[in-house]
Amino acid sequence: MEVRSGEGGVHVRCDKLPSTPVIPRTRLQVWFIRLCSSLFLWTCLVQLVAVGGLWHPHLLSNISNRISQVTLAPAVPGVLSPPPLLPARNYTSNGFLRVSCNGGLNQMRAAICDMVTVARLLNLTLVVPELDKTSFWADPSNFEDIFDLRHFIDSLRDEVRIVRRLPKSFSRKYGYKPVEMPPVSWSNEKYYLEQILPLVSKHKVLHFNRTDTRLANNWLPLNLQRLRCRVNFQALKFTPKIESLGYKLVRILQEKGPFVTLHLRYEMDMLAFSGCTHGCTAEEAEELKRLRYAYPWWREKEIVSEEKRSQGLCPLTPEESALILQALGFSKDTQIYIAAGEIYGNDRRLAPLRAAFPRILKKETLLAPEELQQFQNHSSQMAALDFMVAVASNTFVPTYDGNMAKLVEGHRRYLGFKKSILLDRKKLVELLDMHLNGTLSWHEFALSVRSVHERRMGQPSRRLVILDKPKEEDYFYANPQECLCVGMNCDDLLNPGNLTKPR
């Protein structure tokens, strides 16, 4: 007998049985055998780890952690093996929960985390969330245009059942009218169990038409708080096209050296909504006022800009941001990525910042126009790119504590308390005005700015809790402390010597 292998597979020649036909194995058969062998070996390894964990729980912990963190090598070049599905949670659903998120990308992101948690608490089936298409940005993106829908559903299947759409029997086309309402803001689990569960049990479909800040920051059970984190940090992955371009941006910046992400929230909608017109011309201030009146759900209309600024309620201007960055010790050659939409006043307002820091970069200057073309007129997808860069940067500096600033801060804490300079705008406005009117020298100004922010660099901290004033207390997603101490002693991590000063 002679056995030989060649490019076409394995061939056998048997001289004693000349009548036996030779059937060469095709490439497909060889590939299939290799695939089955790989799957078999990995299954054995996983089983070994599981059994070993029962015998010696600590012995194989490092191995199991590595397996959970590393993507398996593809069995076929260019094709990634999907992670094994978690066993689905078996429960009797009390009904369906539809949610229509409102606001920008990060406000909707936090709301999705909350609504998954509510669905889990009430044993509901969650319909894939609907995203806001009617806000100032008028972004037509659906959930699956921004987030990896299959990953979202699969990664949470052990907690809550998620479906793409309601069954036809519950649609308006068949005469069914669901209960539609906004839940009460900052509500705890008692509200949802006692007031919402009876409604959905009776009507079977409940539609929350507003979702911003509808779950309390504090005093929720630990398992609910950690589920919010799991959705935020693991289940909500951006689509492959967003991740691919986001990682490219990060790679380009890192190749140039360390970089700061400046979240310069000086866009037209922010200024119109807040009424902050410091540094604007009279014509610009009037334009912003007209825009504020054009949106009826922006309730505050008559605003005194300088009063809000003195209270620290306005985003820093580009000119103010340049002075603050210099005072904090950033040198002229610092690479600064601007995470923002179109800056109000464009190049005229950016000129002082660019003069102080010539290495100003934006996604529009780092990527070719055709690469960004697919995201044009999709503000949430553009914001997702900035979000990825902000999380990855060496230092993050938000000029306003809006939803993106808060969620990026939380992600950076989750990744090991990466440096985030959390500006005390009320104190900074006072210092800026004193310096600009000549009563505070540059040296005194810079020393004061650094002193104010010495303990505001994203170090471990406890959330500030203010009973009966949830709007004024620290936001859960900026500092999800219940999710940052797993596997360590929180009392040690959050001792007084480590704590960031309350904001």
C-alpha cells in the first residue's frame, strides 16, 4: 500500500485491490474536516476549563479569563468564529415593552441601558428600541445603523428576551392600541413594580414614548445596577463599519503620539438650548434666540446669558478653552482632537484655540471625504466616531457636562480610571474674568486652575447623593461605582485619600 498527499488532498494506492476505485477528497471535504476538528478541540478545552473550575476554582481562573477576553482564531481565513451563545433565560413574559428614545446618541444609549433593566425587572419582552428622528439633529438612523443588533440580542439573552418587532396580533393594523406614556423620571424599582407592571400585565403592550433619565441613580438593587453596566459596556457595540473607522481614527492619532480629546460643546444647538452667548455677536445671539423659540420642547426661552455663565451652566468658549488648557500645563505641540459637530462661528471662533495649539485635529481632517461620506447627515453615527476616540485618548477634557461627557467619563473609569479632567466651570469663569481684567497674573491664574483640578482628574470617587434632588446628584453613567469594584474591596478603592472632590 502506498499513501501520499498532494495539493488535491490525500490519495491512497492499494496494489492488492486494483478494482477498488480511488475517490480523492475535495478541498471542501478537507476544509470541513479541519473545521470540525477545530471545533472539537475548542469544545474539549472549554469543558476542561469548566471541570477544572469545579475541582480547583482558582487554578484555572486565568485560563478562563483569557478565553473570555480573546477572540478565537478563525477556522477559515477572514471569517471570525462567533462566541458561544449564552443559555437563554427561561421565563414567562408579562408582556411587551416598546420604547422610543429621545435625545442625542449618548442620552439614547443610557436610556437603552435603563429600559433593558426595566424589562428584566418586570419580566417583559423588549422590542428593539426606536431612536429619535425628530430632534434638532433629525438623524434618520435606526438602532441597527448604529449598534450591532445581533450582538445586542445575543449578549443579553440570559437576562431578557429581545425581539425585532411586535407580533402582528399586537399591531395597530389589527386594531390593537397599546398603552402609551412616559414613565416618571428618576424612578426606582418600587415604582415600576407597583405602578407599571399592573398596566403591562393588563394591556400586554406598553409603549414608553420618552426614556431620558427614567431610572434612579441610586438605591437600586446591585444586580440591576450591574445589568445597566453590562448593557452599556458590553452589549451596546457599534456596527462594524463604525468600529472600523473609529479604530482607524484612533490608530492615526496614536501613531502621531499621545493626544488629548477636547469635547468642545460649542455647537449651535447647545448654545441655543442653554442661552449661552458669551463671545457671540449681537446678530449671532439673536439667531440663537430664534432657534430656541422654534423648538417648543425647549421650555426655557428668556435666558440671561451672563447669569448662567456665572453659575457655571455654560460650555466654555473656544477662547476660554485655550486659556484653560495652557494653564493646565499642556504645551503648544500637544496633539488635540476636537470631538464635536460644527463649531458655531467656525474658523473665526477656533482661531485663538488653533493659535495656542497648532496641532488641532478633527475627523474631517484625518479621514478622506469619501470615508466620511457614508455618515453624512447621520449625526449620531458621527458622534459614535468621536465617542470611540474620546474613550481611547490619553486625556479627556469636556467643556460641558452633557450626556456624551458623562458617558465617556464613565467608560474611562471602567477602563481603569483613565485621566479625565472634569472642569469646575463656575470657578473657572471667576478665574478667567479676573485674569482677563488684569487682577490676576498669568502665574497666579495657572496656579489656581491647577489647584482647583488637582482632585478632579477622574480618580475613584463615590457618587454624590442628594435626597429628593436627583437632577443635582452625580449621574450613574458618569460614575457607575457598583461596576468598578468587582473583584476588589470598594472600601479600599474609595478611601478618602483616593477620592475625587464632589462636583
